[in-house]
Amino acid sequence: VAVYCDGEERVLFADKGHGVIYPGRNFRPGAKSHIIMLKNDRDSLAFYEASRHLLRGRPVYIGLREMDWNFMRDVPDVTFYDIDSAAARTLWKSLRLWRLGRSRLTLVIWGGGHLGQSILDHGVLMNLFAPDQEVSYHLVGDTLLYQMNRSRFLTGNLDTVSFHETDSPSAWEAVRQADVVILAEEAPAERIQALRTVCEKGVVYYYAAEDVDLGAYLKFSGLYAFGKGLCTDENIRGEALARKAKALHYSYVKAYSQPAPGETADEAWKKLDGFARWSNISSADFQEVLPDIQAARPDLTLDTLAVLEHLRWCRFHTLAGWRYGVPEKGSQDAERKIHKCLCPYDKLDEKDRQKDLAIVRRVLSDGE
């Protein structure tokens, strides 16, 4: 395995049976598979293009740091691995906000770059745990382009999303009131100290993917690191973070259509574009935490959980620029990005409500 990266970044392998080389930016044609994780997406894709004729027929894995995976077109023999998305998804699954026992929460994400944006995107999709919840998200940083790209996003409930300039008075006021602050960038210890000091009642998570963890030397309670251990062979070449989504999609294919004779889950997955793959990953992520939400809040009925699942589905689509609309044929028009089901749950046809209920029933019965 050839791993092309800048600096001292390494991929963790579960066993010693792999021959792994780190040739920097020098292409190694003898490698059986290639992982490209250069300092930015432009460099990684330029490296791939320069070596494309030599890589034909070899599996290639490209780590993304800036581009959204769901907008990527399909490239033969190439698997894209969204590094920041992996960090965001893992973070929210470990935070488990539904176990805090409150429906009104204030969350601050400090850092308007790709990591901060990924954390916000995945947060609004996974943190759905009560019909009356009021979760206030605050994204701090240079977010103008993000706001333009997400201009059609609708929370669909009492949750809100606010944006602040870095170090503005409103940003620091949000930190003071926050239940959770997430520092979504590698920052000096001074920034970590300031956030932990100003955040009076909550906890602070800070990004620390490198071996040197500055926060570990600070004498603060309620201070936690995240982002380590994500660049593993299991996650990259093994696609561990997408494996459940593949299985989920295959179950949909068998339930609502007819797979080709002998078609495997991997083959069905390869037919999907980036948006459809990301949709399945979002669904799989929420289904993974749904049993824990139900266990933490046993008063939630199956109907309520189905409402939350539909709300997640609506949020996923509006984040990607979709809106409500009734096409001339079928339920959706991908070219115009309209779908007739982008409406409140009680406005759905009975058949569509039953689909959401079927998901909830299946997930909870599998967890028992």
C-alpha cells in the first residue's frame, strides 16, 4: 500500500501483514493500492490526474479535506474518503445529546472551515431526539459561502442555526451560554483556554488529530479531545464508516425494487451517485443511534420516532438544495431538486408515513 501524504501523517493498519510505504509525493507504480491524502484537495486530485494512466485498474482512495463527498461524481476505481465527515460523525455519536436530559440546548461550533461545516451538517441530521426540542446551533467563522450553499436548509422544528464572525461579541456570548462548545480547528492552547474559561456551564471539545495534544496538559475539567484514530485502513480501504449504509441500501433494493441476478451489495452501491450514497450514510447513522435515543427517552412513541426520521430525511435534502415540489411524473425531479415528500409528516400520504414507521420498527426490533 502506497500512502501519499505530507509531513508525518500516518494510516493505522490493524495487522503487520501489510507492506506500507510513505513515498511523499513520489509515485510508486509497484504498489497494489494507493491512498492519497495530501495537504489539500487540489494537490491530491492533481497528483491523481498526473498518475491516472498508471493507476488504471488499481484501487485508489483519496482523502477529502475541503470538498463535500455527496457532490463528487463517480470516478472508476476511486473511493473518496471524507476525513472531516468521519470526525464529525464519530463526535456526535459519542456526545449523545439525547442523554443530557434536556430538550433545550445551545451548541457552539467554533471554526467556519470544512470541519466546522461538517460538524454542523451532521449535527442537525443526528441530534433529533424530541418533538419539542429547541437546539440552538451557532457556527463561528467565515461562513458566507457555506450559508449560500445551504440557503434552502429548513430545520422543520424549533431548532435554530445562527452565524457569527470570529471573536465577535455575539460569538463569545453564545460560548458563555453554551452547553457544548466544539473547537473545529487545530488552534493554539490560548484559544482552548479562552473557550474553556468563558464557557461557564458546559463542556468543550477540541480537535486534536495530531500526536501532540496541547489540551491534555491543561488543568481543566470538562475539556475533551476528538479526531484521533480516524485515518485507519479499516475506515479508508475497508470503508467501515459506510459499511452499514451499503447493507441498508441493499435491503431497500430488495424491498422496493428488484436487484439484478446475482448482484451483491457492493455492486448495487457502485451504481449510486455521491448524493444517493450520502443519503444512505445519513440514514444509517441515524438508525444506529435511534435505539439509544429510545432507551434514553422511553416516552417517545413509534409515531414520534417516525416523525423524527422523516424530519432527518427532509433536513438532508434541504441541506443539499432540495425543496418541496410536485413533479409532473413520480415523486421527485432530481434535475430541479424538488420532492413531493418534503413536507411535514402529517401532510404525507399514508403509504409514505408507513415507510418511516417501518424503518423505526425494524431498527428497534433489531436492537432487542
